[in-house]
Amino acid sequence: MLTTSVQNACLLTLSLLSLSGVHALSRLQRRDKYGKLGVPLVSSSDPLPPDQWYTQILDHFEPTNNQTWQQRYQVVTDYYTEGGPVFIMLGGEGEASAEWMVLGNWVNYAKQYNALMFQLEHRFYGKSLPTSDLSVENLRYLTTEQALADVAYFITGMNALYNLSSDTKWIAFGGSYSGNLAAWVRFKYPNLIHGAMSASGPVLSKVDFYEYMEVVRNSLATYGESCVKAVETANKMVLKLLKSTFGQKVLNFYFRLCDPINPSIQNDVYNLLESMADNLAGIVQYNKDNRAFRSSSWNITIDTVCDIMTDNSLGNPVVRYAAVNSLMLDVYDEPCLDYKYDTMIEELRNTSWSSLGGSFGERQWMYQTCTEFGFYQTSENKQELERKVTSEKFLFVL
């Protein structure tokens, strides 16, 4: 859990954001509704399990609150034999796609061990909508403790529904944030969960997550230090270009900015730099994942980026950096880069489930990072890929 002062600051920010605002298009569109990890490509001969709904408790820790809501889940019984284990894939900060029920290593394990399979969508994401909107008052029900209690209550219900024996072994699966949940649910409810498989779960919560950008740098270096050097040089050139009217026009053109950059608006500059760094971070984090199955244009890897950044024939480092940005804009069908801080805030103010911030889980995830996790990816180390932004400034920008 984060400190009280940070929590209060974040809650104040979200309270201010909860004022009604216009719906604008910006880089929030870059987030996939399933999270950044692409959905696996399944064969047309593999029927997807239908969505099912479980009557879930809104507040597991307030006995006088008897409100309930419908939580989405999927189940596959094809491989199960009596006495086999039960696998449960825990949803994270995105929609729970049924494609994961028919493809993936855990499906192979289910076949091997004759397991019953469930996928449980996380409260406040996808179609699991516990409240009428995303106001701060309602987001108080979005906590790790509530999500883990959802899993426990669901397991109890499925044990009864499927008449499972008391010695049935439940195994939790998850990756990234849901990997945290898999580990934590095993720890908190050992009477219900026999084991857990946590893939890349960042179980240590911290405000200043500077190690993240260190990994991004080191990952780019696996291609060669020349790639890292080109990115670092490009960032220095961007900062220099911001200081002159001509340089600003260069940035506007090459980086396809929706609005001319005004260096006096500090938050816009921070957001622009963060957008550039986020291009690299996303590519590194999901390097060679199953997004390649969607189309050739989605197969953007470290090699793809570094091939561009080290190709002198394309121009100087900042032009190459802009080429990477254009590649990402084209992938997401965005005509230009909307880096405006106020536009981002306008989107996050919207408390409707149908808003971009709501449907893509951005408002929800901001709330969770503010109140519980941190995970703010700064560049405070001496080997930086982007302009140095401290954790304090990052929190202010958010």
C-alpha cells in the first residue's frame, strides 16, 4: 500500500477528474481493450466458450452491504475427469478474452492433468461492472482485497455448482498484475488455493519504479549498444529542438503532433517525452508476443525498433526516433500524436463506462496505482533513455 499522503493526493486528483468533461481522442486509444498483451489467434475450428455470469458480492468486508453484481467468467470442461485439478485464470487490468480458454500453455497443462478450467474477469474491467459508473465513490470498491475475495467467493460457488470434492486442488494462473493476484490469493486463501503460477508478477509495490526503464535500456542493448546510444542521442536532440522556434516546427512535422508543441507548457512536454518512451517500453515489454498473429504490422519487436534507430540512411537519430513514433501511430490507426496533457485529463474525468478511459481501463488502473501500487516508471537512474522525470513530478503530472 502507498503512503497516506500519496493516496490522498491521488484521491484528490481523481475527485477533480470526476467532473464531467468532453470526450477527446488521444493516446489513450493506444491501449488494447485486453491490455497490451495481444489476444491469441485461434482456429475457426476451436469454438470459444460462452460468457457466463456469477452473482458476486460488492463489498466482502461490510456485512450490512448486501449489494451484488454480475461477474463474467468462462469455463471449459472438455479435459476434465473426476478427481482432476481445477485451473483458474485470474483476470487483470483488461478484458478477459475467451480466446485464452482454448490456446496457451495452461491449456496444454489442463489437457495433461485433466483439469477443469475457469477464467474470472477482474471487477471493474471488461464487462464485469459492479457499479453504475466510475466515480471515486464507486472506485472505493476497486481494491486488491476485494478482487481476491471475489476469487475466494467464486471458488466456493463453483465447488458447490460442480459438486467438487473437498480435496480438489485449485491452481491459480496469472501474468503481470494478475500474476500478483495469483500469488496473493494462494497466500491469503491457502485453504482454497493449492498452488499458483505467477508469470512476471511485480509483487513488490513501489512508487518510484525506476528499475522498469533500466530493463528497457538493457533490453535494447541486447541488440547492441548502438541502439541505446541512438535513442539517448535522439532524446538529447529533442530537448535541444524544443528550445528554438525552428526546432519546434521540426518536432511538429516529424513526430506528427496533432497540435504545435509549446515548450512553456511543461506538462505537455512531459507527456510528449513520456509518449516517446512508452513506445519503447511497450515494445520491450511485449517483445515477440502473440500480437504477431494479428497482422504483419503488429509484429513490432526490439529488432524492428533497433533496425530503424541504427539505420543511418534514414537520417539523424531524432528523425529515426520519429520514424519509430510514426510506426506506432500507424499500427494504432492514429493520424497524429495527441500529447496534450489537458486532453488526457479530459478523458480521465469521464466516469462513464463507455468512455475511452473507462472502456480501456485507464481510469481504473490509475486509481489502483494511486491507492495501492505506484509502479510509476521514472528515469531517475544515471543511464536514462528519456528526460529525467522524478517520481514527485510524475505524480504531479498524473
